[in-house]
Amino acid sequence: MFYAWGRFSYAHRKVVPLVIVGLILLLFFGFGTRLGERMSQEGWEDPGAASTSAAKIEQETFGRDNSGDVVLLFADPDKNFDAAKAHLAELKANHPQEIESITSYFDTKNPNLVNRDHTTAFAAISLKGDGEQTLKDFRAIEDDLTATDVPLEVGGATAVADALDEGMANDISRAEKAALPLVGLLLLFVFGSVVAAFMPLVVGGLSILGSLGILSVLAGFQQVNVFAQAVVTLLGLGLAIDYGLFMVSRFREELDKGRDVRDAVATTTATAGQTVVFSAGMVAVALSGLFLFPQAFLKSVAYGSISAVGLAALLSVTVLPSLFGLLGKNIDKFSVRKTSRRARRIEDTFWYKLPHWAMRHAKLMTVGICALLIALTLPVLGVKFGGINETYLPPTHETRMAQDKFNEEFPSFRTEPVKLVVTNATNAQLVDVVMQVRQLDGLTKPMGPTTPTKDGTTVLAAGIEDRDDYARIVHELEQIEAPEGVELYVGGTPAMEVESLDALFHKLPWMALYVVVATFLLMSLVFGSFILPLKAILMTLLSLGATLGILTLMFVDGFGSGALNFTAGPLMSPILVLIIAIVFGLSTDYEVFLVSRMVEARRAGQSTDHAIASGTAHTGGIITAAALIMIVVAGAFGFSDIAMMKYIAFGMIFALAFDATIVRMLLVPAVMHLLREDNWWAPRFLTRLTHRLGGDSPEPVAAQHPAVAAAPAPAPAASQVLAEEGASASTANEAAVRGDRSADTDEELIPFSELVKRLNSTDGR
């Protein structure tokens, strides 16, 4: 199928790029340019949770709780606030469409609105809009909030939301302006040719444009969180460039083997192209696990990320093969190095020697690396969870500093109170409920009504002194005995966080089961084995655990928080779910590229150990380059002002570093060497299915050459090949490991366990 598609792409090499690129541009300019106005700040809550019901009842009865939208802090050592009072009056007069009311100490003389020494007072601005309109109202008045003659600071829930939104936009801009040029230089170093280096960038750029268009279309049907755009850019750009890198590398390799351009295009599509598609499928499977969770935020990230990954794979097997056909050997045009790719024996390369070294020390490598990764996983046991708030902004951000100061000066007015919504209660029943809630400790003040009862509904509220008490207080409120006929709903941000965490622990095992089973089935089709997918999943879990452990040390315990300018604290549970999906998908991504080449060598008749070394030799350098590219892209987001983006970026960086080094280059060869022939075990139906899937595989190159490897450089040489399948004489390295014997095509390959049984049976006769 893929080989035939490669032939089709070559035959229509002028039409395919025009059609695909035209559709992408139409999608972007038709929809993608309007994405910003369609995205939402909402979607963090569980729609089916009691806290969501409480918020809905409160809003339907009393309107939106907008008392904490914007907070203006005024400080004056002389206790003279006349200028502040005049500024507030002017602000309200100039913005009647946006401002509903302003509550301040200057008008009410409420002693709770000024600090003890009367040097700091605040005004609370309530905005008229609901939902996304609230943010638009804030931006309409933002420039007029401050005045040159009135010293003040701006905080509040909407101000924090605006700062987070601005931080996301800056992250995307930084990735586009800083990461892309660095990636281009890295690709130029890898390929040594301007044209070859430009090919993956084409896929990356088109993938982002198309993904933004798809996100905008989705936003017309369902809520798309603003955070989704940053994640889509991060994943889509990195994976698209990686896929392009693998395709370009394989095309140049096939040209070096002596294939003509048409066969090189078809072979590249049938090998690297098929691997790219299955790899993207596995990343999509991992991300699709997010659909099991109720939060709209996770669903929107899943939709956007899956579309970006799928588009990256589609472009890699459509646009790139056609461009290869147009360019031919001009793929190496405009070289920046004068050295040519010279033939080297594959046994002389670093990437061939490294797995042999790991196989010679297989038991030590397996035990040592597994122990290291498990040890790095242990800090996960101390993870804490929370919600999104001002602490996700840098400690030096002006909005963050204003909110911190407000929380310190006026702790009873925290913008995150816990609430109890009481419906259908008589006066006596309401008194009964109030007496019960006032027995709770850990609150900033006794829990009481925020407004008079309306339509039989009363809202009781109070702040919580310590975030660590959120779960205890919410659960105690849930245990309050409701009088007959009365309904109680626990709400507020603390309840939303606790219920979100409960949903996480309820859904996460199902997500894990789904992702593991689906990944196992897909890998079985790719590898034609049941053992290799099982090994891959176990190694991915080790890598994932180590990554989460380091992230916990950084973002919960605070290691490096000062240098990286963020505040350590509880994690949002949806962000943990997201990083699990991303890291699992990326880990299986590189496993597919590495092991696919091993399987390819094995099917050509090579022994297990030589297939391991050969597969590593062909992909080691490319996997390392691909990981570096992803790290560069993720690194651009590592400088984010938003702690949650730093968390995802560093999660990807650590996962990629583990995967591309000790896991794929050392642990994989060691474990596969210990498994020996059992690596390739599969039931007959899977073998038949795998052969049917790859039934249109390319013909081998007619010319025969010694086994050689190519270092990336600009000038192609048709007589130079990377590795001749089935060829490799006995070498000192091969003699040092077990099982290194090439099998003829008519020999029966027997799993090691079966071989032992047959030998024992022979001895017994």
C-alpha cells in the first residue's frame, strides 16, 4: 500500500504538493486567522460535578459572582486617598458598558476594605460580561485602570486570566521566532545541505497552519481552551519536523544505495513513510485517552494535538515524496560542507559499536538503568494537586505581585472561597445548616450568607486558610446532613479542584488500560511480534515514571524554581494527565523508528544481535537529531511565563533525553540481546496479517556492495550504501556476543525457548 502510494506521489509529483498546500492555505486563511477570537478561557471544570451544579444554580439565581473580577490596591503612607477616589469615579463614568459596579473603602468606609494601619485600601470592580465577554470587558478598561498621579496595583481573577492568556500568546510567538531558526541551523548541520534541511521545515510550517485552521473549525462546534493552541504548536511543530527528518534521511539513503529517483521515493514511502504513519497513530492513541476525562480543556487539547500529529504524518507521506520526486539528487543542493558522504563499514560506526557494548554488558545495563529510572520515579509519591491561579505566573510578574499583596493584606477576601449552595430551605432549616458549617475549622471567617436569600436559594461562603485543607473541608461539607426537602451543593474553586482530582483517580486507570492495549495492538502490527510491543510499553512506563519524578522535584518541591523564575506548588490534575499522554506518545514514537529498522534487518535474514546493531546504526544518529530538534522546540516553551507550560516543556525535554540516550541506545539493545530469538515470537495470524500489510515492499537493490554506513553530508554518491542486508562477515565485535549468525532465507527461525525444548528432546532419544 505505502509502496504503491510512493509510486503515485512520484507519478503526480507536480500536482500533489499544489493540491495539499492549497488546501492547507485555504484552511488557515479561511478559519485559522480567526482562532484567537474563538478560543475560551474556560473548560477546566467537570461538567457533571456537584461544584459545577452549585455554580450554575448560583449564577441563575444571583447572576455571576463578579465581585473579584478586578481588584485595585491603593497604598499611601499618608493615608490620603482623595486622588484614588476621584480616579475610580472617572473610571466608572468612562466605561458604563463594561463596569457594573465598584465597591471601595472610599465610598463605603467599610473597615474590612482597608488594612489595620489604614495605609492600604482596595476597590473591587465588577464587570458586566459573562464568560468570554468578561475578558473582553477587562481589556477594554485595562489601559484606564492605572493613572500617573495615583499609585496602584491591579489584581483580581480576570486580571490573572488576562496575564495567563498573554503569556500563552508570548510562548507561541517565541517558539515561532526563536525555535524555528535554531531548528533550521540544526537541520543544516545534520544534512549539510540547504535544500535537505528545508524539507522538514516545510512539513512543520504547513502542519502548524493546518492545525490552527482545524482548531478554529472545532471552536465553532465546541469549547476550545486557549491553552490548546500552545500545546498544539509545541507538539505539532516538533513532531512534523521529526517526521520530515526521518523521511529525508531515508530518501538520501536509498539514493546512496543506487536506486533511481522513482524507486527511492517509493521505497522511502514504503519504509519511513509507513513508520511515520504508524508512529503518528500511536501518538494519537495516547492523546485520544484524554477523551475519557470530562474536562473540556483536555478534550480541546486532544482534538487539536491529534489533528496536528495526523496532519504532520499526512504531509510527510504526500508532500515530501512528491517534492523528493521533483528534486531527485538535487536534495543535496546548496551544500554548506565540501566533504562528501564517504563509505564506511557499518561495523566501524559509533552507533554500531554502542549497542554491541551494551549487549556485552547486557545484564549490568538492564539492572542498572532500570534501577536508576525507578529511583527517579520515587518523588512522584509526594505529588500534590491544586488549581489554576496567580501562582502559575512568575513571582516577578506585576499582576502576580499585586494578587500576592492583596491575599496577604486582606486574607478574608480571597478570590477562591469554598461555597455551600442551599436550596428549598425554610428559615429554621437554614439556621440548622449554618450552625453545622460553623463548626468547621480552617476557614478565614465563619461561613455565612454572601447575599440575602432569593427564590429559596442561599449561598454560604468563606475562604480557606491553607490549601492543604481543601480536600478535608470540602469532604466535611459534603457530609453535612441536609434537613428534609433541602438540597445542598458544595461549590467554589476548592470544591472544583477536589472533584477534578477525584475524577482523575477514577478515570486514569481506564485511560492507562486503553492506551496500553491500543498501543500494544498497533505495535504488534508494525513489528510482527507480541514480545517487542510488551518490551516497548514497559520501557516507556519506566521513562514516564522517571520524567514525572523529576517534574515533581522541580515543580512541587521547588528544585530550580529560583533559577527558572516560577513558584513551586500543587499541580493541576488535568496537566498531569496531559503530560502522561504526551510523554507516552513521544516515547513510543522513537521506539517505532528504532525497532522498525531492527525488524527490517531481521526479515532480511540477519541474526538477532546483528539486527539490533544494524537497526541502531541506521537510526541512532537520526533519533538523536530528532530528539535534539524536539528539545529545541520544547526549550522555547521552557522560557514561558506560565508555570504549566514550563511543566509540559520540561516534561518533554526530560522524556526525550531519557528516550534518545539511555533507553533506546542502551537499554533496548541490552534487553533484546537477553531475549534473543524470543524477541520475534508471534502467533501465525499476526505473521500473516503483517505480511499482508507490507506485501508491496520494495525490491532489493541489484548492485552488491560491502556493508557501509553514511555520515550525513551534502553530496550524494550512488555507489555508496548504508548497509547491505544479510551481509556482514565475522568481526571481533560479532564474536563477542551471542547469537550473531545470519540465517538464510530458507532456514526456519526458531524462538530460543522452542530451540531448547528441541535440543532436550534430541538428547533424550
